[in-house]
Amino acid sequence: MLCRLVAIVGMLAFGACSEPPTSEPRPTTTTDAGGGTAPTARPNILLVIADDLGADVAPCMASDSNRLPMAGIEALCAKGVVFNTTWSNPTCSPTRATMLTGRYGFRTGIGQQLLGNGSQALSLQETTLPQLLKSDFGVAYASAAFGKWHLANSSNGGDAHPNSSGFDAYAGLMIGAHRDYYSWARTENGQTQTVDDYSTTRIADDAISWLGEQDKPWFLWLAFTAPHSPFHAPPNHLHAQTGLVGTADHINSNRSRYYAAAAEALDREMSRVFQAIGENQLDNTWIIFVGDNGTPGQVIPSPGTRSRAKGSLYEGGIHVPLVISGPGISAPGRSVEAPVNLVDLFATIGEMAGRDSETMNSDRLIDSVSLMPYLLGADAAPQRQWAYSEIFGPDINAEVEGRTLRDSRYKLIRFDNGERAFYDLENDVAEANDLLPAGLGSAAQIAYDALDAALIDLSGRP
């Protein structure tokens, strides 16, 4: 299984596979009339990405007063597994690159959001998820990406990049954000034109249209642009917020309400995609829901602050929702507390599709660890000792740039300007009390030394 992918990097990947390697991928199975198990068709895989939605407002995770109105996600949590300790990168492009490649940003060079042709884009030399799922090993998957991309510029093919990266079909927004959700540049398989469809609805429509054409197992990357700014009033039938008059003054005074409406619109259109898949196909479909980074500072709930929201290495910037449901889930409706990273979706999706290490480039370091043991076993041991995140690049303020590592309790941040911070997340989830100024007790010192050594070992620099 794909948990073996981390064997080539050892401790660098922080992997701790709980099962011995096997020679064949684990198939999806069903009970036959004789009480045994029989292989079924390879499962479909749907990855839904919400843009700028952190754990502090997420369904199934946030407090009732802060939780966004997303009934579809709440239902997904009830029949799946919620990963309560999931890290992303602080901004969107690096997180999307890690999910697509299974590699940290310092390996791909993407440590900040793309800002045009001067930024590092995702190299065509990287092996991506759709390429992995098209490999000669096992069933070749159909694949498509709809919605936000934000990984391309002139260095890697520009508007043709999603297709060059392995997707059979692509339609969506190539850059980081809309100027207007009702008038935007939609790129379809390398060709771009302005459309006036509401973005969230058009992305769902494109996905539904493509799904209706499929006759073999598929992988769908469904990357909504919502609830990312600009804050706006979605069509009335897509949300239950009242009094959204949509004027600039009203939006500026009520950003959280407009943000909530956009999230609810995403949830309703996502649910429409579920309906289009149909009950029979859903029974054999893995559904993964994630946020790509933390909540924006303009709408982050208390005790979060603008300086510790999206774009930062604090929990407000990198603690995100992750929910997975699908065939074979053990004890649905439960949560996992072990640390994970969205880089792990590469190995997880690969294993869902029956891929293993023989399908990977032997010269490429993979940081991804499969989450399948958590999905198939309610008592699975932690698959990682630590989770990692980073932010770097020419446009990143030196006071923000850095790396961070956490274990099940403690978190170390090493900023590139030399500053450090160390938190006990078990007792200080708001990161209000840096333990370093007052000195560390023996247990905290042991944890600090271990995290510091691991951080240096991983990145190869102090």
C-alpha cells in the first residue's frame, strides 16, 4: 500500500506505518452470499476543496457560535471520519502543490501563493495525482479538475498547465481570486473567456456535466473559489442569510455574514454534485473535504487575530478541516486526533485507487503518508509523529517566513529572522502563552529538543 512510499525518506517523512508492506494493493471489497469478501469495481474519488476556510469556522469542528452553516459537510462528518488535527500551508498555492505531488514546498519550490510570472510555479517534472492514477499499474482513472487552480504561469505552460499536469479535463479560475463572482475569466482546457455565471454554481455545473460522461472509475478535483473574498451576496436560493443588500458599506460592516453565505452556497452546490453522482455510485465513492488554508483575518473569529490568521504559521493560518467518507469506513461518525498534513492526501488517494510504491518515481522523495489505516480501523496507531508546515518566498515578510512542527501536544515555530516560539497546544490552543521566555520544564524541554532536531533534519538547515 502507499504507506510504503515513505520508506524511501525514512524519518524525513515522519511516517510510522502501522502495517507491514504487502505485495498487492488492497482492493475495495464487499461481502458475498457465502459470507466472504469479493472485489468490487475500483472506487471513484472526489476531492472537494474550500478556499480560505479554517478549522475555527469549520463544520464539525468549530464552536456552535462560529460554525459556518454547511449542512452537507455536517452530514459527511456523520458518515465519515473527521481529522481534528490537520495542517495545511498558510496560503493556497503551496497547499495545492503538496496535495498534488505528496511533497513539501521546500522540495517543489512553492512556499507562497503565485503572484504572476515572477513566482515559482508547479514544475511539469513533478509527478501529480492524476498522473499517478493514470499509471500502467491497475485501473487507469479518468480525471478532471474544476475550479481554482493557482499553480501556473508562463514557466509551466500557463492556461494549459492543468491538462499538462495530467487532468483529462479542466475548467475554472487559473489565478488566486475573482474580482467578481458574477463576471470572471473561465479557462477551459487552455482557452479563456469571460463568463457571467455565478462562480460556485458554474464550477458545480461543470463537474456534473463531466461526471455524466464517465463510464470508468474517476478522480475529480473540485476546487471551489468560495468562500474566498471578494465578500458578496450569493444567489438567494443558495443561502439562508437575510438582509444581504450587497452594497460596499454593508459588506464592509458585515463581512462575516457574507462569508457565511458564500460558504453555505458552496455547501449547497457541493450537495448538488453528490445528488448528480447518485446513491449507487456514492456507495462506491470516496469523498474528501478540505480547507486549503486558515480563515482570512477579516473574518477570523475570536480569539484569532488578523496577524495569526491565513498567511501565518499560527493555528489560525494552518489548522484546517479534513473529513473523509467512503466505502469501508470503520465506525463512521468518529474523530481522529493524531496529527496529519494535507500532503498526506497524495498517498491516501493513491491507496484508495489501488496504487503502491512500484508506480512512483524511485528518485523522488515523497513526504506523504496514507491515512487509510485511520479510515479502515477505529483503533489505528498514529501514522505520523509530527506534522509540518512552512511559508517562504520572495514576497513573504521576514517576520512571517519560517517553518513549524508539532507533535500530539507541543508546537515549535522557527521564524527565518531567528525568532522562535513554543506552545503547549493541549492546554493553550489559542497560542497565547509562548513557553520559551519563562524557561521550559523537563517534559517540555525534551519535546522542544526533539522537534527542533526533527525540523533541522527534515529541511537540512538550522
